[in-house]
Amino acid sequence: MNDWTYNFRIACSLVSQFNPSDSLVDLIKTNEVVFSDLIVLFSTNNVTFDISGLSFIEIEKRYKNIKWMFRADGLEFYSKHLWKVAQENGAVLLPLSIQLAFDSNVSESIRKVVLGKDISNREDLFNIIRFIKDYKIKIDFSFFVFENLLHSLIPENSRPLETIASLKLLDSIDYSAFLHNHSELKFKITEEEAFSQADVVLQNFSSSAAITDEITKQLATYAILLKAIYLYYNKKLTSHEKMSQLFTFCLKTMNKILKLELYICWKFFEFGNKINFFVPILSRGRNTIKISKGMSWDIFVFRHQLMQLYKSKFGEFVIPMFCTFDNKFLSLLEVCSLRSCIINPNHGRCELIFEDEIDFQVFLTESIPANETGNILNSAKSRTESKLNRNKLERVVQHLEEKVSQHLT
């Protein structure tokens, strides 16, 4: 096993077990070699993190549709460069970029409001606008583009372009005029300029190989969720047996251990009927396939936030937040809070560590088939280097949709 892979695994294990009430400094001091090539964001109660005096916990209370991914009210940051500067100067100025992404429901509401139409949650949306402008939050267009990129390639479908143009207009809103009069929104760019900028956004995304890879990962998320739903309907299997089969499915079908998806499915197998997010697929209704597609995009939010965190570097640490009107999805975010994000920028590896990571890892270890343990260690390098095959995944998804459909009423 490569040294970087070993150190990465050790770092993840150490952070998983570290008390969030303690300082990350104490952990780094005794493990400098392990963390030397890594970037770490650590959720802690040891410090308070705020935007212009408003803590993140207070933000969630005041703005019910906005969620940040960490449980504690503070964040600590580590990189080798930051560590060196802090040791030399006693402190370091840390530039932060707070970014707010929207799901399609919020984005669609913005499109309607910009077009002058009325919406039922108008005041909620205006509250979000005030948050963005009052605290100088950057609008992150990327999640909506991810979710709608394939739809935008259909010539007769103009809605994705219109929505991105509306987001651009919102970004340029005349805030003074807005505060004076909500009924007629004014913008600092023209509609033509907004559409031109939106067109550039779509072109940049559609021509990016990295973006194509991420969309393929979303298809993998959907495949894993479908497999989990199929296993869930088999009442003869225990939760551990379901996870065992799902784990083997990931290895054999994708040559990947997609830990994030396995973590979400652990929640599904163990606590499905207690988390509102999963309720729509428990009844085996005719719309289960359609609902599960939407749910896979919700789960992809975690990967999107991971991508944003990966942009963190010494020049700017990105703090992603997410905005949704979907209370079911908020129920999932509530039980999937992050403890840490660990990044190896040299090898493109990034891992999310959840608050209940230890419980998940114990469950996963108990579920892994005994004959797979050796293969997992031996194939670590090939899994890291291998890429998902979209054509294969599409065939797998079609097969799983057919199998799940057989269990629907």
C-alpha cells in the first residue's frame, strides 16, 4: 500500500475518534507526519465561527431553509502551510469564501419571481435574498447546473437556461431598491446580459471532462440507491446482510467503495422509517422509481459539498451551505452532520467524516464478507485509479429499475 494511502486512512481514523470539544492543534502536534500532506476542516465546539457576528447555528434557526453541513458551531482548518505560518507568527489570517447552493425547487422559485410570477413561499425566498446580501454570500450555481445539465442539452428545453439567467439576475439585484419595494425587482444587469452569462456557464460545464465524471458519479449514486431499495424490500435479510450485498455490489459492479452512498444506505437500512427522507420509498408505490431518481440527486448534494470543500486551499477556504424548500431532504441533512473533511490535494482524494462515523464503520466492518477483506486491501490502488463507466452504469440502472418495479404495487 502506498504511504499516502496509509497516512490518509490513519488520518481519517484519528479524526473520527477525536473529541469535537478539543482543539485540532492537539491532534496535529502528535501526528504531524500523518497530516503533513493533507488539508483538514474540522467541526469543533472549541471555537465559535460566525459571519458578521451571526453563528452558523443561529443562521439555521433564523433561516429555516438554509443548512450547513457541520454539527458544531466552529471550524478549525489545517494545512502544512497554515501550520508553518501559525508557528512562525503565532496566528494566521484565513480568507474564507461562504457559498450558498440552491436545489431545483429554490432555483425554480427564483425563476418565477424574477419573471414577476407569484409563489407560495415568496417570503421565505425574500428572506434568503436578505441573507445573501446582508452577509455578502456568494451564490453557487453549480449544483443546479449539475442537476439540469443533461436536460439543458435538449434544444426545445429552455427552462435550465432561463433559470440560470434568473440566478444571474438575482446575483445582481439592486438591494436598496429591493428593501424599499419587494413587488418590483430591479437588477444591475440586463436580461440579455444575464442570458449571455448563463449560456457561458452551460457551455463551460458541458465541455468539462471533470463535470462529466461527476455526473457519472451521480448515476452511480442512483444505482446504489436502487440496489439498496431492492434489498430493503427483502424482509428475509437482516440489515447487516443487506449491507453485505450492497458492499459486494459496489466492488463487483464499479470496482469502487463509495463510502458516502454506503453511509446513507446504512441510515436507510437501520433507521429508514424514522427519517422522513426515506418514507416515500417505503410504501412501494408506483412512483417509487421516479421518487428514487430525485432522492439520488438529493444524496448527490453531499458529493457537491465535497467538491466545494475540495476547492479549499491556503488562498481561500470554501465553506459550502445549501438551500432547499424540501423538508424531507432537510430531515436527512439533520441526521448526517459532518465532523470533518480530509483532503489530499496531491492525489485528488477527499473524504467526509460524519458525526456518527464510528457507529457506521463498526456496522460496515461487521457486514463485510470475510472473503472480501483481503481483496479490499490488495485492490486499493486499482480502485483509486479506476474510473466509472457510464455506459455500463446505464445498463445496471435499467436492470435494477426493472427488478425494483417487480416489487411495486
